[in-house]
Amino acid sequence: MERVRATRDRRIQYKDPIRVQRGDLVRVGEEDSDHPGWWWCTAIDAKQGWVPSDVLAAGVRTGATVRVVADYESTELPLQHGDLLDVEQRHAGWLLVRNAEDKIGWVPASHVEPA
């Protein structure tokens, strides 16, 4: 497993993450211009958040309603400089990581380095 170290502190930007399950429908908003491959989506419960394109069915475009093809949640993980993290997944400039307290969340790849 790949291990990384936080190079700076970071606070959570979105405290109420979107959570969707395979088969759910989401309304697609804009694609992130800084991180292509991430789309702002609204779930049936009206929660919103960034969703990676690989969990959305084909035909992703602004204004479309698409089916979710894999369970996903946009939980972010706060960082403190020096935190050691295990990488679970990578996607378009972001990492899904697990910290020493066994919490999982997304962090920007730009905020970590190989440990």
C-alpha cells in the first residue's frame, strides 16, 4: 500500500458530503475546471458535492441526470502537517486516504508527498 505524508494543514471545505449508492440518480452540474474529471452533482436528497466521473454512467454533461455506477461519498479528511496516510484510491488530483485513526476521506494530492 502506498503511504504519503501531509505537507501542510488543510481544513474540510464541505462539511455535509454527498453520499450516493449504485443505481441512484444525480443531477450533474459543472465540471471542475481545476480538476477535470470531477463533477458537481446533486443527489435525490438535495445534498451536493464533487463526484468523480468514474462513478457516473456514460453521458456525463452539465444538466444531465445520470445513474451512479458505484457507491461513493465525498467526505474530506482534514490534514495536519506530518500526518501519515495510506492511499486507498487516486482520481484526478485527489487521493482517498486512511489516517492513523482509521478515518477515510479525500485530500488534494498537492498537499501530500511520498512518506
